Amino acid sequence: MNLFGVLDISASALLAERQRAEVVTSNLANAESAGANPGQVYRRKEVVFGSQPLAFANALDTAEASPPSGTGTAGEGVAVQAVVTDQSPLIRRYEPGSANANAQGYVTYPNINPAQEMTDLMEAVRSYQLNISATQATKGMIQQTLTLLS
């Protein structure tokens, strides 16, 4: 893998972590959106990551350019495979005075734990920062290589 391939991997991770942060902030924004009907209440969403597979043409070029090392490659980066809805039970609170209360006085809230969402957001931000650091290190290596070659 060349240095520019490392930049591609970091770029794919930056895009994936940005989407993860967007989903987490959407969950936090809807944490207190109540409803009387459980079918209309927002449900927590999660991002599922997966490896970004090599395109056949790229895999062929890579195989021809470098001898087999025996280690293999799973892909060229990370990609968001899906945004799935969490099917855990919704939260019910007894609030008979609320406009969203049902006939028994219960209000249904989304299945969102703000502490868990903040942990996920901090993890996404930290991963984003690490990929920025990897990009900066790769950029420095490319600059040093160009300096040595000139």
C-alpha cells in the first residue's frame, strides 16, 4: 500500500465517524420527544460500520503491483453499512397531567439514554481526531519523502 492509500483509508474513516456523530446528535435531539402513541415515538438509531471492499480493478492492480505477502487485505477503509433502528423497549413514565399522556396517564418517550449517547459521541469525536492525526503524520511522511528526492 502506498502513502496515498493511507490517506484514502483515513478519509473514509473521517466520513464514517462524521455520519456516526450526526446520528448520535439526532438521537440526543429527540431524547425528550414524547408521544401518546408508541408507534409515533422516535426510536434510537445506530450506525453499523464495515470494511469497504476493494473494487475488482483496484484489487487486480494491487496484486500485479506487489508480490503476495500472505497477509491479505480486507478492504481499503471503513464504510457505513447501515443505520439501524434500536428495537429495545420505549420508556414509559407516569405523567397524568401531560398533553401526551394516554388514557392511563402514561407518556411514551424514546429509548434513548443520554449518557450512552454522550459516550458514543465522545468516541466518535476521538476517532475523528485520531484519523486527523494519522492524516497529518502521512502528510509529513510524504513531505519528507519529497524533500529527500529533491
